[in-house]
Amino acid sequence: MSTTPRVETITLGDELLLGIRENDHLTYLGVELAHHGVEPAANLVVRDNPADIRSFFADSWKRSDLIITTGGLGPTTDDLTREAIADALGETLVYDPEIEQSIRERFEQLGKEMPEINLRQCNRFQNSTVLSNPYGTAPGLFLEKDGKLLVMLPGPAREMHPMFQNQVIPRLQQAGIFPEIDCYLQLRTAGLGESALAALVEPLLKDVPALVVGYCARAGMVDLRLSSLDSEVLDNQGLQNLADQCRETIGEDFVCFGDLTLAEVIFRELRTLNQTLAVAESCTGGLVSSSFTEIAGISKVFHGGAVCYHNDAKVQLLEVPEVMLEQHGAVSEEVAIAMATGACEKFGSDYGLSVTGFAGPTGGTQVLPVGSIYLGYASPLGVWAKKISLRGDRASNRRRAATAALDWMRRKLRKYKLDEVFAAADAGNIDL
Amino acid sequence: MSTTPRVETITLGDELLLGIRENDHLTYLGVELAHHGVEPAANLVVRDNPADIRSFFADSWKRSDLIITTGGLGPTTDDLTREAIADALGETLVYDPEIEQSIRERFEQLGKEMPEINLRQCNRFQNSTVLSNPYGTAPGLFLEKDGKLLVMLPGPAREMHPMFQNQVIPRLQQAGIFPEIDCYLQLRTAGLGESALAALVEPLLKDVPALVVGYCARAGMVDLRLSSLDSEVLDNQGLQNLADQCRETIGEDFVCFGDLTLAEVIFRELRTLNQTLAVAESCTGGLVSSSFTEIAGISKVFHGGAVCYHNDAKVQLLEVPEVMLEQHGAVSEEVAIAMATGACEKFGSDYGLSVTGFAGPTGGTQVLPVGSIYLGYASPLGVWAKKISLRGDRASNRRRAATAALDWMRRKLRKYKLDEVFAAADAGNIDL
């Protein structure tokens, strides 16, 4: 495809329009398309009504080079997408015995018999390719027609995501919608906007043959993707060399290669060091602990967390001295550090991370208005505190304070881990 | 308006299509429209491109009785919505000195001077009404044309939500898109599906004159809204009588009048009782504590939480006996209760709530597969444990376990609070 292809996505389902379920597929497909250098032109959320589906689809088909639909492929009668789109395309639905075979096998695996109603899912467009669904009954469909492409995917994310990754991306590369990437590498950054990151790395990346550069911003982080169109010109090692130069230029704001969360980065650093962590939270009230405990296998590193919202709990559980709370207040450098060291002692961990602050809407002072947050950090190498000032509402301040704590710890950990390694090397304990 | 009006929403912004920001406005407007008995037909997410905005808008205008747009009303040049839609409608944009006045006043309040660029926001359609924006610079617009309605709202939620509540709903009622409600009452339920709830209450509600019944499902709860079209026929007291009958029929699954979260319901019950709470979490790792600490003023009730992910922490912090962990395992009735009572003791609270379980993907046993969760509850009236079995992935199991714990506590609290009150009355301590 020579010019930029126009892509539209259609996410089907009444529950999206009624606010019962969030339109996560829009986000997922947006990030995936952006990663491959394609910016979707529009997303249509259409209710389960055949006339609407037909009409929206027909208009979109006229405008677009590629349409991706999600949902509406189930066996029940309110899943009418196949029929409505066949109608709009002037395609005939044909029964495909291979689909029936694979659905029957899936039911057998579950020890059940296939209900008659699932026969509806065995129809496909005459000229389409079936995308197999190892995680559910609804197969996907892939159709090339009139120089355009249609991809139809099932609604459940656990079925849709692997189908997109394994069966759709290669086909879109072959069709020239996505650049046909031989290999790629991703860097994650935190603390830089997309344009600031671009300004930093573009001098290193411009005029490199066979290189495609992509950016993707999400949840306070910006990903940089370096892809090679031809591994004979730019191979994995070449990409890695470029990435290493970018990493050096980006400095502290470099988070990781790949797409780890901030908590996962900390988890890996601590595992490598064979060190453990505990958390003490006041205003974030469990959000930092929750970021760690969402990682499977975290118990090797994460000893636990104390949500000490009430001052009494700070005294009782974390042994923050009462006189310190009186003198400096609960939102202070001193208390942040005492909470972090208290967490280390109570949970018997090597490292401690704490957050205390005024999330709002009330509770601030003239010197420390709502949004004033102190972070505390305790490590075998020393203790630190840091003040941040936020300007959102309670929910946003809590979320941002948690992210700031994680990002700060990952920076500290990397910086002082290296020092530690150097110190150990100087002392002759390890070879560098 | 005699027939059901067709409503479409258009949410503008590249960042939605690229997956940088979630399309929360779709959810917000979906819930609001459903509450007023209107099911939107479609939502279009359109990038900041004048040709696309014009063409999508023109098509939607042909189909719809009401269009609501969000976003694209800012002062910068990539905010082109006003111009593109004026073009599609054949409307002229006119400069409105009153808009300039109010924007200048807003900047003055902030101690700043209005930049020239904001003059772009002072244009409105010739025949439109301006919706004032007390929380930002971009005014909204309301237009009646060709028997159709257009509502244009700013993108930031803190500006859009109050504008919708205070200025749009009354206008849509007046225009007959929303039924003109004299008064309404909302009941929140948990544990019932929408159709099960309808089957329970419909016999009480059918044939009641001037009554409109609406349902709205979200995040495991279903809201029932009872509205009166005419307060001379059905007044607030009449609604309350109906709601009380519904409440009685719904029984334990009734959560509250209004739209409190489960944690807020528990907060209020405990405040009324002048009692306090602590939480101990293993697999949910901070999610339950976080649900409480998102409530402003919670420190009056919530003493704190312990995230005891590691068994050592259960022993050290909560004083769960080591021998109990060995004999029964960390995921057991005994440990759940010991965690709840341990939290009470450590944080000096009257009530304790705990969660321990296998969230996955690994860690289950043959008897207790992944998804097996024990909840523990300690109260002045006794201790309880409950087992639940979930079948999702790690993230979904964690989320559902946290919700289940909160819903269970609210049920227990309400049930045994009443008993407590009756017992106190029997003992002659209070008058009923």
C-alpha cells in the first residue's frame, strides 16, 4: 500500500453504549495500531441492531482501507453482526464444516456437547479466511475485497488479543498495511513527554537505513519502538546498538526495554539483588501495595504493606514517634522516612517505600496545601525523602502520588544499586 | 417528542483513538442517558481532523434527533470542532462579546490575562444558546435546528459533568427528549442481575400512574430508578412508599438509596454506630484498603490496613499463629478469621475484614484451585468466614474478591447491627 492507509475500528455492543462496560478494545487496538505506525481515523460503537450495523459498516467500508470489528460473533440471536455485514458487502454466508469441527472439539475438551445454537457460528463469507479461536467458540474472519481489508474479531479480550497478535498482525504486514518488520525493540520511558523524547533521540535515529521509529504514550509513560524493515541492513544487534545509545541519551528517564510496569521494574531489580521490600502508605491507602501484588510471584520480594491512614496506626504499627507527628505533622519529610524505616523493621525487609500527604479535598495547611505529598525511601545505603506537589482531585492525586513513589524508587534503586556494585567491586568482593 | 428519539454521541480526540486516554465520556453519557430512559444508538470517536469531523457529523445529523459532542472546544488550532460543525450545518459562527467577558473574568480570577488565542472560543453559532462553563474557558453550545438538537460540551470531565447535569438535562427535559421528571428516587442493589431485579419489583410497579422505571447496571451493581412525571399524581412521599416496598422485596441485595459505593455504605453504617474498622489483605494486596481510603473523611472510621502477602508478615504483623498456617494453610477459614481479628487488635479497631486466597496464575492446590478465596470478618458480635470460588485471571480474581469482601461485610453489618439494636432495646438501653 503506497499511501497511508485509512483504518476504522467498529466495536459492537449495547453494553458499551449504556456505560455498563468500558470500551477497552478501542484502547487496545489504538495502542497496537500506533505501535505499527498506523493512526486509526475513527472508532464506531454500534448497538446490536442489524440495520444500524449494516448502515454504519457500509459507510465505513466506502471510506476505509481496513476495518477491524470486535464483538457480535456469539451464537445467540442478538449477535447479528455476521449477517448484517454480509448484507452490506453483498457477500453470501456459507456453512463451513471445518468451523463446526473445531467448535465441536472445543466443547468436547470442556466435556460438553455442542448446543444446536452454535451452528450459527459455522457460517463465513464465501471468500473469507477463518481465524481460529483457541480460547473460545467464535472464529474470526479475514476478508480481502475490492482492494480493502476486513478483520472481524470476537468480543472477549482473552480471545481477541491472541487472535490479533498471532493471526492478524502477520496478515496486515503481508498486505502492506503494517510495515513488514523483521525485528523490533522497545524502550519504555517515564518523566518525558512524547515530543521531548523525540527531540532527544531523533538525532541518533535519523537517516538510519531500514529503521522505523514509533512512539506510544500511555499512563504517564512513553514507549519508543525501533523496528527494522530489513534485517540484512539492520539486524537485532544493530537495533540493540541504537537502543543502547538512546538509553544513554535518555538517562534516568529510561525505565526498561520491553513493556514492564514500574512495579515490575522494581521487582526485577530487587530480585537480582536478592533484596526485599515493604510499603507504608497513608494517602495512597493501598494503591502502591496493590501495584506490587498484581505481579504474580511477587511474594519473593514483597513482604507486605501497611496502610496507616490514621495517625494512631502510624505510631502503633510503624512506630513513628508521637512527638515527631506532633512537631512535624504527619505530612513531613521526617514522618515519611520514619514510615519507610518502620515498614522495613515491621516486615523484616531490606527496603521500605512510603507515601504520606494531603490528597484532598480537605486537610491541607497554608504551607502544605492539598496535593502536598512526601515520599520516603529506606535502603541499606541510607534514607531519603522527597516532596511532590499535585493539583488534581482526590482520586487523581492518589493515583499520581502512587506512580510518583514507584518511579522515584526505581530511579533511586538503579542509581544506588550501581554505586553499590561499584563499591563492592572496589572492595574486591565482585568482578565487574 | 412522540416516538423514541435517536441519540448519537460524538467524542472527539486523537488521544482516544491512540489508546492514550480511555473514552470515559462514552460511559458517563451512557449511564446518564440510560437513567433518563434513553438508549444511545451509537458513539463515534473522531480524530481532530476537520474533514472527518464535518463528514461524520453531517451523516449523524441526518440520522439523529439529538447529537451530543464532547471535546475539541479548546483555544488551540487543533481544536477545530466549532468550525467543522458550523460548516456541516450551514451555520455562521458569530463573535459573542458575552463569552469574551466571561472568559476574561475567569482569567482574572486566576490572576492572569487572557491570551489572544482564547478569542477563538468566543464564537458561537448564530442561533445557538451558550452553556456557561464555571470550571474552564470553553463554553458549551446548545442548538435547535430542523426539529433536531445539538449539544456541544467541553472535553475535561470536571467541566463537562456539571454542565451536563445543570444545563443540559433541564433543556432535554423541556425538549421532550428526556421525560420531564418532577422527582425521582434511586435504589442500588448488589447480587442481582438486571432481569432478576425487574422480575422482583415489576409486580409492585406496574400500572402505577405517572411512574417511569429505569434500570442501570454497572460494576456488579444494578440501580433501579423510580421517577414521577407528575408530582400531583405521584409525589416524593409516594415514590418513597414504592421504594420502601421494593426495598423489602429486594431484601439483603438492597445496598442503599442513591449511588454510594459498597465501601461508602460500610463507612456510613460504622459512623452511625460510632465503630471503627481495620483491614487485612493477602491476595487482594491493598485493593480493599484502597476502596476505603478513596472516601474523603474515612479516617474517622478506618484505622488502617495490613497487606500481608508473605506468610511471615501474617505471623509478624497480625500474629496469625505459625502452627495454624502450617496446619490449615494460608488460604483457610482459620487464617482468614485470625487475620481479621489480628487486624482489629493491631489497629485497635472494633471491626476487622480480611481476604486470603489464590488469585493465580499459580499457587492453588487440588482441593483449593486458583480462584479459591476466604473472607474473614471480626466484629463485637462474633467472627465469621466465608469461602468464594472465582474463575477469572489474576487481575479479575483480585478485583472480584475485593468487591465480594465489601459486599459481604455490608450484609453482615446491616444484619447484625439490627440485632444489636434490638438487643440493646430489650435490655432497656435505648428506645426504639
